[in-house]
Amino acid sequence: MADYPYDARRRVDALINSMQALIQRDPEQEVRGVALGVVDAAISAVKAAKPNDPVVKATSELFSADQIASGEGVRAADLLVVAEQLAAAIGPYPVVIG
């Protein structure tokens, strides 16, 4: 349990919640600007915790510094799929008894 990536999981859970809220308001909503930097930070946290996971590797390659700097938006629905896959890579929170 000591090696479970709690911080990365909390970031991904927050990302999932944010993307779900955006999609409820507008299914075609795009994420831009500073928010993409935050998405990148969440992905980096998972990459640090699960560096050998193939989904995490592929995801981290999708968000480059150049893409973030370009200001080009990413659909919230696409980011939700990514965030849910990152959560799956981390796995569920450990069960604590006692």
C-alpha cells in the first residue's frame, strides 16, 4: 500500500470529474490554454508512478510541450477517455482494514 500512487490517482480523479462537468454542459467543449498544462501535469504524475504501462506511455506521448504551446484545443470527451484509462492503469484505491 505504501507504493500506491495516491497523488496521481487524486489528480486523475479530479480530471475525470472536471471533464464530466464540461461534457454535461457542452458535449463538444474543448480544453485549451492553461488547462492543457494541468492535464499534462496529471499525465506526468501517472507516468512517474506507472512508467512501464503501455497506455500511460502512449498517453504521455500525445501531449507534448509543442502541442500545449500551440494552444490547439482538445475535446473534453477525448480527455475523459484518456483520464479513465489512466485511472485504470493506476488501479483502484487499496482496501484498508482496521
